[in-house]
Amino acid sequence: MPTQRSLSTRRGLPTPQKPRTRKRGAVLTAAALLGTATAAAGPATGATAAPNPPAPTRATAQNTPDCSAAYRITQKLDGGTTWRMCWRYDTDAGLTLDRITYQPPGATAPIKVLNSARLAQIHVPYDDGGAEYDDLTGAGFGYGLQNLKPAECPGGTLTTVKVAEVGDVKGLCTTTRTRGHAYRMASDNGSKVWQAQAKDLLVYTVNKVGWYEYITEWRFTADGTIGANVGATGSLSPVDYNATDGRGWPIGKGARGYATSHAHNVFWKLDFGLDGSTKDRIEQFDSAVTAPTGGGGPTVKTTRTVVTKELAGDAKNMRWWRVVSGTGKNADGHARSYEIVPGHTDTHAGRGFTKHDVYFTQSRACEKFASNNIGNCAAGAGDSVDKWVNGETLTQPSVWVNIGFHHIARDEDQQPMPVHWQGFQLAPRDVTAMNPLTPADLASQNGQPDLGS
């Protein structure tokens, strides 16, 4: 393994001076990571400046998240959907969102969705085996929060974040952004068209680690979907333009400037609390396709498996998972749930914790990070999420999602590097009895659409 100095040099960072707990990667000082740009406050449409760490408070009303006003985000979107949540910031995990609720239009009270949602690791191994980083717990991710300019938070609010050992950073953006069609349906008879344009709530930060800058984005839509994405941008490490062993790609003139290939294995940790209960259950669905026989077409059979024990899950064709509420049902009497919808992923087989796409573990306060965990678990517990899947019964599950990207550089990655996104969605499944944005003149068609519409 490279020395501490060689790891720091490879990332383009000074030799560390302020040690932090880690097992792989560089150890960084706050000064080395903090960006120097300044920012002015944007329009006051989201959260407000946060002078002190959040202090839990008693909710003043059923619809108010249980946190102080400075750490509260509330946004009513076009169509009437309202999202509410609390935010906090950690020098290891970065941005964390707590007590996330979703209130569809016309609902008398919000629906509790997530108790907590955050990044759980960005693991970066290089193809030549010469360096391997845990950017959250081993490379000072949280200290690298960047000041954002108003132009980087269009139409939104920039909020001041107090970062330990660094100071105040105007680094949290809350804004709304147009996405395009939320739905469209043309009438079978006549020229009637039902359509709506979508505008989403976005909450994001930018953290600098070495040459890379990571955009941690959470997206909340009017139909109840949650998107979790990390965008990698910034710059390729200029000290890695030497991969002439077949593990890189030429990005200079001719056959030179070989940038070393590497992976970005991004983990998120989700603690659900659907309808306020922590006793959610996990279900796995698999569909098998049988080739046609006789004069018929191919048939498909879908089976449901209740996941009762801890699981390291692998994505397969026509396989998916959902988190089901232990208590809540929609107006049709169907159990509320959220489906995990992974984006494209490159599964990295180099480490035990990167071999699987999802992990469901029994919730433990010390199990905080998917690798190089610094949660002070008991001796012998292991320091990565794969070690925590050991057959326990799931009564209070934590969900871990792993989305990988094998980064083989290209000429267009310089300079600066375009943002590359990797992430997943949480899609509501039976949370409401119909599309929460259903127009009033179609609201009577639950379960039986009119032939003329």
C-alpha cells in the first residue's frame, strides 16, 4: 500500500497535518479542502442561515418537522404536493436529511417517509492497485464543503453551514427546477389533452476531495418520488497521467497522457419510517419469462419473497425490492411502500462490500459507513457493510444502496470535467390510491378508467 505521503500526492493534496481515523486514503486538513469562492445569499425561498447546530424542538403542529426553523426545509410544489424535512451537516457524511415527509395534494396530514437519508461512502480504488480511497471517512469529505455562488443555486436559497474546524460556509442550496412532463394523456374521443409540467425540489451541496468535486443532490417530485444522485466533476488528477500499463486512456496529443482508470463506488444509507413506524418490512420481487408454446405468447410469472433476514442483494433482470410500511395503508386499503429503483451501475468485485447492489441490515447506531466505518462498533463487528449481514432477523431494517461507475477517462474529461451522475430513485408504490396529481375530472376513475377518456 502506498505511504500516507504518496496517497496525498496522488490526490494533489498537501501532506496531512491533522490526523483523522482511517484505514485507506489520504488524511486531509480542513484548510486544504475548503474552497475559496465566496457567495451571496440567493432569494429567500428555502432554508435560512444556520448559526448553530440544530437543536430538537417540540413540533408546534402536526405538519411541522421536529427541528428548529433554521434547519427546516418546506416546499410546496406545483400541483399542491408539499415536502418537509430537517437538515444537518457532518464532517464525515456531509449533508444528512432527517424526518422527511410527503403530503400529497388534498391530504390532511403529511406521510412520514424517511427518518434519515445520507451518503454512506464514496470508495475510489484505482485500476493499477496503487491507491484506494474512502472519501468520506478517510479523505476529509465533510471538511471540503464549498462556498456556492448565487448562479449555482438558480432561483433558490443559499444557506450557511457551520463546519467544525472550518467555519461558516455558504454551501447548502435549496431550489426548484423544471423537469418537463409530469404526465400526458390524450382523450380517445375529441381533442382533450390532460398534461402537467413538473417542477422538483432540489437540495444539494458540493464537496471537494482532492481534484474531484462531488455534488450531493436530493430531488423530490410532486408525485412522491425521491431521487438520490452524486455528480462527480472537477478535474482528473494530473499526477495520474502515466498509465502506460494498459490501465488508462490517452488524453493528450497522440499516445501520451494516459489517465489512470478507477472506480467510484457510491453508497447511500436510508432509514425508513413509513407512516411513523420503524417496523417496515423488505420484499423482493422476481419475474421469470417462459418462451411461447403452441400458438400463445411468452408468459411471465412474478413471485414475492419477504426478506426476513439480513441480505446482501444482487440486482438481476426483472428483480426489484420495496420497503413496506408496517402500519399504513392508502385509501384503497393497500400497504404503502417505496420501491428501490437503481440507476446504471458497474459492480466492483474488488472488495467484499462493493460486490453487492443493496444491503438490508438490522439497524445499529454504530453502523454508519459502508466501508472504513468509524462508528465505534464492538470489537469483531467488522468495519464494512458486508460484515454486518450475518443472519439477524430484520425487525428494524436499514437500507444501503451501492451504485458504481468505472471511470475510464476520455478527452472530453478535460478541462474541467463534465459532471457524471450516478444514483437511484425511491418510487412510491401504493402510497396514494391514484396518481396524486390526477386532474379533478379524472378522479372518479380509480380502478376502472372510462373508455371515452
